[in-house]
Amino acid sequence: MKNLFKALADFQQECPTIHKSTQGYGYSYSDLPTIFGVINPLLKKHGLGFTQMLNRDELVTTLFHCETGEKIESTTLIPQNVKLKGMNDFQVLGSAVTYLRRYALSSMLGVVTDKDIDAKGEQEGEALSNERFSKAIELFNEEKLTKEQLTEKLKPFNLTESQKKTLQIVKSDLI
């Protein structure tokens, strides 16, 4: 396994952080084409390849050394019976597999696709549009959201100074 591990270590030394470039619903992420665009030339350079195979309800990610055939595998369970609004079962499965492929491969390769904020205990998020912020405040004012629900909805986002001031005024009106 020494050839595989040396090649993987060399790959990791050369692989840059892969910045989040795709916007999802309230979050951003590095999509598979972006990840592949960065890693594939480096994998080739270091004599590495990978496969990601579906095996019943699992995703099996295999990293291999092309010259020696040395390999490591990781198996990820695909969650079952997940329902997502507006998606049929096949669309949900496709979303789950794509999501798991990104994270299983990034994890196996030691690729950084976002900031590591766990040790800091901070929330890291994207900016919240004024339109979505105003809608949340409107729901709160109409008593369709409690103070706790409003806080929870806004928690994942980085608020602008103006949004923070508005939120302070809305919360202080409660006291």
C-alpha cells in the first residue's frame, strides 16, 4: 500500500481548496464538475484513479493506484424513504447519490471544499437577501413565527449590519 499512500500524500500536498461555486436553497457547495475539474488532472499526475459504484443501498468509493492496483474503499449507506417536496422518488435518489458522491470522494481524498468552522463553534453561512429577510420579519410580525422560530430561520445566514439592526429593533419590541 506504500505506493498508493505516497501518491495520495503527494496529491494532497498539491490539491488546492475547492471553493464553493454552486448555489443551493440557502447554501452554497462545490458541485461534482467543479471537484472533478480540480482533482482529475492531479489524480492522473500522481497515478491515481477512483470509481464510485452503487451496490444496492450503498455507494462504494474506491481509490486505486494505477500502476500497482493497490486500493482503498469506503462504503456509504444511502438513506432510504426520504421525501423531498416537489421531487419524485427517482429525483430524491439522484440528489442523494450526487450529494454522497461529493462528500465520500472529498473525504477519501482529503480534499477541502469548504471552511472548517467546527472547532470555532461559529455559524458560517451565506448572506441573506433582503427579500428573504423581510419575508421572515413579516411572518414574525403576523405571529406566524415565534421569536425562537425566527432566530432559528436566520441562524444559518450572515446578516448585514442593516438586517442586524432591524432584528434588534424587532426583538426589543417584545420586551
